Amino acid sequence: MHSKRLLLAAFAAQSCSAAVSKARDDNAQCAKTTVAILGGGMAGVAAAQALSNSSMHDFVIIEYQDKLGGRVHHTNFGQDENGDPYTVELGANWVQGLGSPGGPENPIWTFAKKWGLNNTYSNYSSIRTYNETGYTDYSSLLDEYETKYKTTSDLAGTILKENYQDMTVRSGLSLAGWKPKRDDMTAQAVEWWEWDWEDAYSPEQSSLVFGIAGSNLTFNQFSDENNYVWDQRGYSLIITGEASTFLKKDDPRVHLNSRITKISYTDDGVTIYKDDDSCVSAAYAICTFSLGVLQSETVTFTPDLPDWKKTSIEKFNMGTYTKIFLQFNETFWPEDTQYFLYASPTTRGYYPVWQSISTPGFIPGSNIIFVTVVGEQAYRAERQTDEQTKEEVMKVLREMYPNTTIPEPTAFMYPRWSTTPWAYGSYSNWPAATTLEMHENFRANVDRLWFAGEATSAQYFGFLHGAWFEGRNAGEQIAALLNDECANITSTSEACGNVRHYEKLYGSSPLADYSVFDGWSVSSFYSSS
């Protein structure tokens, strides 16, 4: 069973971006710094930490929100028996692929232990299945899918090793013998639980090679464990905690509530303009905008980004992962179960996966449950009013428990990630027939403007640890350039000073290109065992 990204999930995990530009005095005096970090999420903080560790302290972090954290974002919801609110995660929600004894450890798990983050093992075997008639046991289909998925994963490895052309996950599953009929809604629900819930896109929209490798490179390298974060201080505790190791309280280098509208770059430096008419001039900048923000074009680049860069940005997908929270005056669902899978009689992905936070080991007695939608169903729900969506999810709950009198929720809430201006989505997805050449173009710097975030990680796109690795790498690269220490870089094998890009795409196979990324394990890349 694959873990569920959040959003980023985080999800994902850095924020920044733009708003409608005000009139600006282009002759205004800009504040000066050596490195400007655009976004204070996981990637931005990791970049700043890498600079600080290299004794490069002349930097600023420019953040859209009023706090650090980015798409690792929580809020208050409902209340306990004393009237105090609970904390729930709107974005990233899991620590994924923790690590195994004697093996490498996921840095997010390292931070979780360091800062005492409260979390609990997600047991994906703790699941009950339902349809419109109530409880209906179709759990055998879960086992069938897992068997066919193993064959699909092996096929992805063959494609990688033999330099064959990539294909969609749908094609791979079909070749493995998993061919659910359109009207087999139980099989459709099982497939959604196994694939869409993780990737925020359907098998038809996802790369077979990179979709499977994206999971294998995390879970084979670290471990297949996933822990759900329910800490009432918020998951962003690990980001603010790490930031506190090199930033002072109210550090003037952190510019909160700052909306970037324009970025001007040359081979001599970068200037960042904000909507309050202020600006920052830097020798280098690290842009940790989400893929969704880059695709929204709400930030103007001067000059325009080159065609190879703009094309690469549009080649990738930004997924939306929407969690809809409900609190009741009682826990009427089975308290010993973590997950509940609902198969709609008519619509694939219609309020399918429900999770209990009231289960022992999480926040027992909270009477909170939430349901997740992704893709088109997430966009549809986010366009509706709360009342419209509440009516739909309550109808589903009453179908799942037809013999239970279910009251109206005492609290109801969900985010609108697809329209949140510092995110425009939850986390990235790798489409089929998109090569590593294309991804390197997305990742590559343009003059002194660098890019980092979960989406720029070929190994760990969509994961919070992907954002950390990419932010750290960008910070180390720039610190090495500034300190004339390129020969000392160990975190990547690429040439110091530039991430290579392709003016012309040659459609290189994954195997031909993957070696440019230091630390990739070929067996981890394609093996599902």
C-alpha cells in the first residue's frame, strides 16, 4: 500500500507568489542582499539553512503568508469538551518512508523525532469498504490490485532498463491484467484508493515509469512505513523549529506578508518587486514557487523566461488534494478503524476515502472524520459553497450507515487549494511521456535565478522530503559559488554553478539520464520488492 502524499498533500511544501500589481516607482531604492529566497516553506527554509551552515548569513526569505511553513499548513477546527479548538492539517499530513535500522533515514522523520512531533502509524489494512447500500465487503479486490500492481511495477522496471518508451499507468495496469470496467464502481473505488489518492491524478494522466519510481525511490530507499501527523502544534513545527536554529526571533531577514509581483533577472543579479512598491536586489535568488504558481503566471518575469523553461513548466501537472473535515457530537463510525472506502454507484472518486481522527492513537474523543477528493472532484467541491458540499458528503455518510441516525455536524470546513494564490494546488504529478530532459529544464537555473521545491525533485516529486533535498541543494550550490568552493559540493554530481538544460529535446530515455542525479539507486528506481 502506498502512502498518501499530501499535500504535499503537501504537501508539498513551500509557498510564495503574487497578487495584482500596484503602480510602482521603478526608480525606488531596493534593499540589498546577497541571496533572496522566494518562499518560506520547506524548500525555502532548507535553502536558508544550507546558506547559514556555509557561513553565508546575508540572505532574506520573502514569504507571502504571515508565517513560515508554506503548504505544510494547519488551522483550527471544531472544539474539545473545554471549548478549545483542535488543530487539523490542510496540507502535508504524513511522514513518509521513515527509514530502517542501518539504512538511510528520511530527513523529515529525523526532524519529527528531533522536535517531538506527535504522529501515529497509518495502518492501511485498517479499512472497511462501503457502497450506497452500506457496509459491503469488497476487500478482496484490494488484494487483487496489489498483485497486479506488483506486475505493473516490474513492467516499469523493464521499460527503464531496456530503454523502452514510457506509457501511462493505465496502460501498465492493463498489461498487468488490471482492467476494471467503467461501471464496476467497487473496482473503480479500489483503484482510486490505490492510485489517485496518492498521486492526485488518475492512471490515465500519470507516467508509468516515474509514477512508480516516485514511490519506489522513497519507500524502497527509506521504508514502507507512513505516519500520520496529528500534533496539535501543527506539522509546520518541524519547519519553524529548524528555522529557529539559524534565525533569531522576529529576524529582519524574514519578510512576511510579502506578495511578489515581478522578478527581474540578469547574469549579474536578480531584483524582486513586491505589491507594496518595495523591492529587493540580490546577487542570487532561489525561487521556491509551487508549480501551480509558476503555471498561473501571476508573477511577471523580466525578461520572459526562455522557451525551454516555459515549456518545461507547462509539461508537468499540479494536483489538488482537498480534505473535507467534519466534527460531530459523537463518533458513530467504528472507532477501531482508520479508513473507510466508499464506492459511489455513479461517479468515480466521489467522496471515496474517509479517515477517522477519533481513533485510538490519534485524537480519541475528538469525533472528527474527514473525506478526501482529488482532481476534478476536488475542483468541483472547491467551486461549491460549504453548504452544497456538506449536503453531498452527509448524503454519502448516511448511505454508508443506513441504520444509524446521523446528526448534522457541529463543525464543517475545507480549503480551496486550487484557488489559494500562494499555492494554486497541492503538489506536482509527472505526466506520461515526459522525460528527464524535460524535468531538468524545469529544475534548471536561468542566469542567477534558481528554482527549488518538491516539483523540481525528480526522485521525490510530490513529497515533503523532495522539497527539503531540493532547497538544501540550491542553497549549497549558491554558497559554494559565493565562497569559491564548488569542488567541495557532495550532495549532487552536477556541475557547480548551473543545472544543465536542453535547448533542444532529444527524448532521452530515463535510464540514459538518471545518472546525473547523485544518490539514485537503480534497484530502488524500478523494484517494487
